[in-house]
Amino acid sequence: MKDFPGTPGTFSSLIFRILQSLFAAGSIASMATSPGFSSYTAFCYLIVSMALQFIWSLGLAFLDLYQLVKKTDLHQSILVSLFVAGDWVTGMLSLGAVSASAGLAVFFSKDLDFCKVVPCWNYQLAISLGFFSWLLVWFSSLVMLWLLATG
Amino acid sequence: MKDFPGTPGTFSSLIFRILQSLFAAGSIASMATSPGFSSYTAFCYLIVSMALQFIWSLGLAFLDLYQLVKKTDLHQSILVSLFVAGDWVTGMLSLGAVSASAGLAVFFSKDLDFCKVVPCWNYQLAISLGFFSWLLVWFSSLVMLWLLATG
């Protein structure tokens, strides 16, 4: 299989996976410290989805690190298929959760003007960080699919 | 370029594009006939996104039909790249809009119990139809990316 930036076992892939984990962890931290977030289903779903994203990306970061240190090759079709499936599932759950939370946050801030009374910046920060995490996962999933198709 | 089910100019692709358009049109119709939908940004965004989806999918349906009738070949890299970009952009906008609306609908029905007072079935139907439209676009975009990669 080909070896281009973003494929498993490269330094760029490791950086991407670490950034994905960091953004997901930041999103969880920001949402979990927001007062009263647990009253809203969409915000709870964002935490669950970002937790899944964090576990998945961190796992793959360790795998990339292992490959870089041990110089092994994990570009086998069956493994790449697994990475593709995992990236797509976590990526779509993340986009769904970020959008659902954004829909609710826009309802509070724009439709209700609720954010003039209660500060919403924690929600907005969590959603922004979640969005960046998803953006990086989306890039990884495209690279993985491309790798599988050209494999 | 390869010719497998779902690639442009095949009968299966035509059926997929028509179904995408129909689901998007159904979603718009259901949301537009909901009383008071215009007060909610997420629901307005769903209509805009589904309108874009409808135009894109219907355009590609006509292109598929033209290819089937005229027996021309549109599997050129530059055209497939355009289809991939269009499918990805409309697909992600659709998923974002559907999720944002779903986040708000769950807030109304589950968090607020608002749907016991005002019927929400129009919103829920619009979101479900939008979701099916996105699901079909997602499949098309995977096929297109695969076609471009294996081109």
C-alpha cells in the first residue's frame, strides 16, 4: 500500500491523531464544566460522542507511535478497512453531535436571546472544539478511504 | 474508469439521485407546512440545506438520464472530481442541518415535553426524510470517491 502524508504509521498521522484527541478532550472538559449542561440531551450526546472520539483517536495515536518506533508495517487491507470503518463511524457521530449541540446553542443565543441572561460561552467553546476535532477526523477518514481504494 | 453500481450514468445511480431528490423535497414540504417553523434558525437551515440537496441531486439525475439515453461517457477525472466535491459539500451540509434540527426537536420533545402541547410530528417527519436523503447522498459520495481513487 502507498505511503503518503496522513497514512497510518507516519509522523503526520500521529500529529493528526493527537490533535483529534486534544480537541475532543477540550470539548468534553468545556461542556462538563458548563452549569446545567445535563438538562439538555444534545449536550450530553456531545460529551458521549467526544469521549468515543477521544478513545478512538488516542488508540490510533499509540498505534502510530508503535509503528514509528518499531518500524512495522500495518498497511494491510484488513487493518485499513477497520481504520476506515472506525474513522467513518466516529466522524459521523461527532458531526451529528456537534451539529445537534450547535442547533440548540443557536436556539438559545439567537432565537431566545437566552445567552444575555445566562453565559453560553462554555457551550460555544465545547462545540467549536468538537467541530475542529471532527474536521481532523474527516480528513483522516478521507485519507484512509483513499488508501484502501488505491491499495 | 471502472463501471460499478452507483457510478454516474448507471441505472442504479439514477434511482439513487431520484430518491435523494424525493426525500429532500418531502423534507422541505413537511417542514414548510409546520406552523411556526420560521421562528427556529435550525429548522430554516434544514429547508435551505434540503433545497440545495434537491437541486444538486435532481441535476445529477438529469445527467444520469442523459448518459443512459445518449450512451455518452462522463467518467472523466475532472468531472468525477466535481461530483465528489459537490456530493461531499451537500452531504455534510445535509447531515449538519438534519442533526441541528434533530437536536432542537429532541429538546422540544424530551427535555421540555413541549410536544404534548403543540404537535411536533411535522418537524420529526421533515428530519426523518432529511436523514434518509443524507444517507443516500453519503452512499453516492463514497462511491464517487472510490471511483476517483481507483480511476
